[in-house]
Amino acid sequence: MNWETKKIMHTNAEVSATCIRIPVARAHSEAIWVETEEALDIEVVKAAMQKLEGLTVLDNPAEKKYPMPLFVSGKDDVYVGRIRKDVSNPKSLTFWCVGDQIKKGAALNAVQIAEWLIENGEIK
């Protein structure tokens, strides 16, 4: 995760994530920890995430509603849930992220990147 993020985003951002491989049809799951310069309000973070194209927030652990690999296979969006403050650092938050590794992780991602490049005049 650390090296992939740096390579893909052309950044030196430090990444600490737990990638879990379990026997599911075709979805990746990640426990992600984010540290920011200032403390963030979790409700503001959730509202911002809900506005992002290609991202679905499914975050109601009390009702056992959160992303699970079983339910995202074959779907285009990446799903996030269990969004919460990190109890060890007031400037950090954690969340669970699940996506179809073939559609979003490879094929669909490639198409969406190409569409973006064309729309923004980066390639003709």
C-alpha cells in the first residue's frame, strides 16, 4: 500500500494500511489510517465522502451495515465504512475500504483514467 500510493500518486505521503486477503470471489479490503495536519470532524468527513463520485459510504455498524467483500463484487464503486476518529491521535481517522479488484482495481479504473485524461485535454 505504501509503495503503491507513492508510485500512483507521485507523492512522498506516508501510508499505513492493513491489506487483508481472505477467500472471497474478487474484492479487496483495507483498513486505512489517515493523519491530517488538523483534527477533522467525522461527520464532515462522511459528508465529503458521500459527495465523491465512485465512492459509496456504507457506515452504520450498529445495524451491521458496513462494506463487506461479499457485497461489492461486480460493482463499480469503492465502498467505505466504519469511519471513526483514531483514539490514539486526535489528528487521525480510520476507515474500512472495500472494492471489486477486477472492475475498480483494474479494468474500470483504466477506462476512467483514460476518460479523465481525454476530458482534461491531457491526451487526444
